Amino acid sequence: MGRNHILLHGWRCDAGRGLRQGGGCGTPRPMSASYTPPTDPLVIVHADHQLLLVNKPSGLLSVPGKGEHLADCLLSRVQAAFPEALLVHRLDRDTSGVMVFALSPQAQRHLGLQFEKRQVKKTYVARVWGRVSEKTGTVDLPLIVDWPNRPLQHVDHENGKPAVTDWRVVKYEENATRIRLFPQTGRSHQLRVHMLEIGHPILGDPFYATGAALAAAPRLMLHAETLRLRHPDGGKGLSFSAKCPF
């Protein structure tokens, strides 16, 4: 299967041709100029001598942004309680769910290699606009930053980096579908753009949803539910989860 196509449970179609539905008119709302992160207390999923896993709330940056007003982030909150904590990966500001931090440089290197080699398995839950007709599928579309509109990303078949997402329908709702997403790569905004490209933007997405799909939820309906990785000390396979809040 070439990267110019989407595979939907055994049938294929050209990316972006006649797939989008239900988004309505209008444009995505821009990122708010004001940053008012949630004040939820730190939720620890797991902690030991090498690993720290926390449940990031939606609306909180993973790392500090540019400017003092964007200094509050999950990393700074984690380091206030665990000064030795080191960053391993990130989630988008509006995505909630499981994030892992290393508690030693050795653990950071070990975990970093697992992410680099795509050995970490991630599962997300999302609510997307409309009824997804197929039960399972794979989106295989290369992505690159849309420089005039960054941080937005878009499909680029010539210059984009490979991006692959498997998905499975969980249940149907009124005007929406609850799905699980299994990214095989870790591109920026990958799940958000891939769902848009099959015609089902994630509800409440301030970057990629419009019209009714944007108005249907008060936040981005995307949650990092599960991380499966190997422990840096001994290599034992472990799975960590955070319950979806929507």
C-alpha cells in the first residue's frame, strides 16, 4: 500500500478525495491567546526508582512554551514533586492521558530508545464526528508541518514523513463515533490530521475541526489511554493506563 492512500478495512481510496463529511462551514478556532491551564492536582499512575507515569489533564502544556505566561506545564509540576524527573516524550496541550517521565539519565536513554525504535505501544481513545462506516482501518499518509500555518500539520506525499495509524470502532453515538487509535508512528498532530483525512475530525479539535464537529465538545476529545513499554531496569514489559474522562 502506497503512502498516497488510505486503507479502510480492505478497500482503498485516494487520500482527501470525497472523504470529508459533517464538519460544517467555518474555520478552526485559533489557539487562545490566553493560557489558563487547569489546576488539577498531579495524578500519579505509577512511580518507582526509574519510572514515573502521570495522567496529564487536557489544557496543560507538556513542556514550557515561549514566554513567562507559558511557563506552567506538566514538566514543571512534575519536577516540583520529583526534582530528578526527566522528559521522555510529549502530548499536545489539549490531549489528556498517560505520560512517562524518567527518574534517572539511564532510564531516560533507555526509554528514549524505545520510543525511537517504535517499541512503545500507545492506545488512544477519541470521539470523532459522524458515523465511521468501517469497523477497523489504517490511515497511511505522510505528514509535514504547514509552515505558513504552524503548528498545523498537513499531508504531503513528496516531502512528508511516514505516518501510520490503525483504528477500531468502539461504539456509535449520536452524530459521533467512539474509536480507539493505535499510532504506529509518532508525528506531531498525527491522530488529529489522520482522522480529519478520513472525513471524521476529532470533536472539539481547535485546529482541525469546524462547524458542528468543533462545537460538539468543550475540549479536544482525545485521550492517551495506555502506554506499554519495557522497564529500564531489567526490561520487563509493563502496561500503564489512565481512565478516559469522557
